[in-house]
Amino acid sequence: MAAERVLELITQMGLQPGDRMPTENELARQLGTSRTVVREAVKILSALGRVRAQKGRGLYVAADEGMLGSGHWASSFLPTDLDHVYMLFEFRRTQEMETSRLAARRATPAELGDIEKAAGRCRHGFEIGREDIFNEGDDAFHTAIAVASHNMFLQAAVREARRLQAQSSIIGLRGSIGGHGAKAVEEHEAIHRAIRMGDAEAAAQAAAVHIDNTLEDYRKEIQQRIFSPVQ
């Protein structure tokens, strides 16, 4: 996909957030494609926050406004590089375990309510077959746990990791990760239950199971795409 190839080119050139990129014509020449294809790729990357177009000045590698987003690890992430995706899951596993552990110790009644509400929205989306509602609930669930950890750095890290994972779905896997919905709903409820009971280690282990199962679903989807016969 052209958007991924533009990201690879940014990495190969060693461009950092704020650096000026080649023009659309130059990108098209280097990628061996048309300017129209490059323009569409730039639109996708702009929507994802990876490229910034300045009228009359050209294209720039976007400087993420998040607390942790301007580092090299975020700017060089390639959404369709499986090694990068797997490393991101390793990172998320550590994050989610610690935010769940801290939330079990620190969550206020209002924050527990937010976690429960988000888990319920995710379940509702699954039950009625609405992927958008399911995803909104999923994002709200993990965000609410991060907030309940009362650690602003973990909150920023969780937000950034989920943003990068969303890119791997949009650019690489096209968001068609299925099969894990029912398990995800049950896993959310297990995490919420442990946090509500104040059992920090049970919450951490439930979060680890959730991330591990989500990664396994990614692996199955990738295998299916690689080995399924071409129609």
C-alpha cells in the first residue's frame, strides 16, 4: 500500500518529526507510482497524524502533540511491519498490566463506574453487531483504566500505543480483526471485576490474558490472509 511505502521512505531517509518531506512529485518518482496515488496516501497519513501538509510550504513529518509521541519510537513505527506490531503488543501488555494493577489500588467510585459503563458499551456493540460501538467501548474501557491508575505518564503511553495499533488496523489489516469479540467482552468483565474487588494482581493477570488473546487473534488473521487461496 502506498501509505505504508511513504512511511518506509520516511524511515529510510531518517526524517524526524518536523522535517520537510520530498514533494508529491518526488515521492511519486521514488516510489514508482503516480502523483494521484501519492496524494491519496498523504491524505491517509494526514488523517492518522503521521504527515502534515502546509499550504505553500510542502509536506512535513508530523510532530505528535502527545506527551510521549514525539520520540523516535513513535515516528518510525511501520503499521504493516509484523515485528513492529508484535513489539507494540509486548509494550501494550506491560502497560495494561500496570494500569490495571494501579487502578485496582487507586480507582475512585466514579472511575469504577466509568470502567463499568465502557465495558457495558463494548458488550452492547458486540451484541447488536455494531463494530463502531464495540470499538468506542473498547477504547473507553482501556482509557478509563489508565485514568484510574492516576499516573499521567501511563495514561499518555496507553493513548499513544492504542493510536499506533489503530494505524496497523487501518493501513495494514484494514480493521477486519474478528473472532475475538465475545472473548474480549468476557475479558473486559474479568479485568473490571478484579479492579472493583481491589485485587491488583488478579487485575494485572486478567489484563495480560486479554492482550495475549488479542495478539493471537491478530496472528490468526495474518495467517489466514497469507495462506488463503487467491480467488
